[in-house]
Amino acid sequence: MAVENAESPRSGGVSGTEPPEQAARALADQAHGLLDQGKFAELVALADDVLHRFGGASEPAVQVQVARVFVGKALALGQQERFTESLAVCEEGLRRHEGASHAKLRELVAKLLIHKTHALMGLGRPEAALSISNELLQRHCGATEEGLQVVTAAALLNKADALGELGRMDEALPVQDEVFQRYGGSGAAVLRHTAGLAFLAKALLLRLSNRPREAIATYDVLFERFGREEEPQLRDLATTAQEGKARTQEMLERAEEALRTQDTVVQRHGAATESPQREQVAKALLMKAELLRQQHRSEEMLSTFDEVLRRFDGASEPPLREAAAEALLYKGAVLGNLKRIPEAVSIYDAMLSRYGGGSEPLAVRLRCAKALSYKAIFLGRLERREEQVAAFDELDHRYGTEREEEVRAEVVRGLLCKAELLWKLKRTDEAEAAYSALAHRFGTAPEASVRERITQALDKEIRARVLAL
């Protein structure tokens, strides 16, 4: 029996007498057909057969088909969440084809890099994925070929995902906008689809960051753009946008209900003169400010803090003094984050003059210690280094002898920041003296958290000295 002419189950009818390019193309097409059908395990097996038969070919036309199979195998493994294997396939494909001059091979190498970023993200390595995405954008950002434009769009999308994973949301959102602006009106459906995915990711990021109004506006743009598309995948984006908008509106309604609950407490007890009711009002206003913070409604937060201060600044009852100090602390933080730093510094100076006494309740003293730390941080943003060092010194002068763990921990954090600042300013003798003083004063502190911070700081200082040699 002529078994040598029998077809392999994997070959799908490919004859061993066909020219290598034709045989490799047929198998690569078969592999991508399996990919479209979601038959990932069969694809991986077929890919191994193709790579065994044609992986050593030198003809560019055959190498193109081999590279197509590498791409398909990497994608199939990623779909099965076999990210370590997918990464290895990408690296092997890149080892074989990186640097190729053939136009189609260059495109396939770029696609392997895209799938490498997917594998790295799956393995929890967003920094490495971000680096590769930036490399791809440097190589191909100005490309006019549709295949490389698809790669560029995917690289931008992956870059935004990596930035989001790293918590760098303010950098991720503009990248998602760029994808949509560049490709949302493209004539190629695949590019429009990538643009839609970018805006869906943006809406989700906004929703998870408690910015529901911006998320709803993003969903609206998506539905308006893709609601009348003929391509099923693009219509699906519009449907997903509608569903996401509905969930976000529910979230927004719950948040508004929580705000109304706090407003009701204030309305019910706002005119009361008895301490328990006044404390309820203070707690409701501070809770309202926290709810507004979660929704990134900074100006309304400031107004709420002003109401706390209007009602309770200067009160004699400890819980109300604590509420006023908290309002001042976080009003300064909001102003600083809005880049209104001189106003924030003035707030903290006023807070310390009114609430910085040693006889204040513990909660007030802790907030004043934090205020000095925040003041120092904001002065650093203005490059006012001497004043920054002075703020850390004031923190130590006011609260360095405190016995309460929370206040001591704040002092230690501040003094560590001061020592690191002096080191960065190349004031080496002062930095070493600061580290030595910390070790002497707090190295045997009873609180484990304080001792741990000191140990970590001294280890860091030793490493910095070694690197400076």
C-alpha cells in the first residue's frame, strides 16, 4: 500500500509534491481558518507541523508563510491564556525574522511584537509591554500601508492598556483619544474596530475611576459613531456601548442617592445647637466630600469643605475641631492637586496657626502633622527646596516627641523624605546625618511599622552610596 502518498490528518489535503511556497501557503491559510473557528488546540498542532517542515526555508516567500504561522500560533496560545508559551513563540519568530527587508515579513514581525505585548500583559508585566509598544510606534507610526497602520493602532491600544494597568490613567486616556481620532473614520473596518475598542476601554477606565459622567459621554460618542454601521463587529461595539451606558447610569444614580442622603442629614440637623446633632452634620458633610472625591468633582468638594469650616471652624468640641482640621487638610490637598499650590500652602499655614497646639486631640494633631508633610510635598513641586526642608524640620519640631504611633509614623515618613531630598540635592553630609539621626531616634522604636521603614531607608541609603562610588 502506497502509504507515502497518504494525506496527514494535519495537512488538510496538502500534497507533498507541491512547490514549497504553495504548500506552506495552503497550510498557513488552513491555520488561520482554524483560528477563525476558535479551534486553538488544532491550530497549535498544525503550526508545529508547518514549522517543522518549513521553518528552515530560506526563500522569502516561504518565510512569509512561516511567519504567518508564528503569528497564528502566538495568538492561539494567548487565547488559551498560555501566555508563557505564547511569549516563547513570539521570541522564536522574532529571532528568525527580525531585521528582514521583505515588506510583508516586516509587517508580520510587527504583528509578532503586538502579540508579545499581549503575552507580557497576561503575565503581569505591563512595563515591558509598554516599552515594546513605544518601540513599535517609533518604527511604524508614519506608515501608510494598511497592514502597518493596523499594527500602529494596536500598539497605541496596547500602550493605553499598559498605562492603565500601571495606574497612569492621565496618560492612558489621551492615547485612547488618539486611537479614536486617527482611525475612527478610517475606510478600513479593522481600523475602525480598533478605534471603537479604544473608546470602550476609555469608557470602562472612566467608569472604574468613578468618573461616570465622562464615561456616559464616551459611550454616547461610540453609539453615535457605530450605531449605523453595517459590519456586525462594529454594530456589536454600539450595543456594548449602550449596555455600558446603562450600567454607568445606574452607578451614577446610586452615587447621587448617597449624596442626597448626606444632604438630608444636613437639612434636618443643620440648625441644631446640640453637640450630637452638630457632629452628625459634620460627619455628613465630610462623607459628602468623600463621595464627591470618588467622582472627581473637585470644585464641589472645595465648596463642601468651606461649608464645614463655615459651620465648625473654631468650635470647642473635640469632634468638631477634628472635622474642621480634616476639612482644612483635604481642602489643601485638592487645591494642590488642582495646581493652586500657593493657596494650598496658605491653607496649611492657617491650619497650623489655629489647630497646631500640643494640647489638641490626637486626631487633630495627626491631621496637622499630615498637613506639614503635604505642605512640604507641594513646596517641592514649586522647586522651593529650602522651604521644603524647613517644612519637614517644622514637622519634627512640633511632633517629633509624640508617643502615639500614627503621629510618630508621620514624623518618620517626613524625615525620611527630608533625608532623600538632601541626598538628591547632593548635600551628602546633611543627608548622612539625617539618616544617622533617624536610626538613632527610631531604629529601636516599639512600633514594627516604624522600625521597618527605618530599615528600608537605611538599606536604600547603602545602595545609593555603592552606586555613587
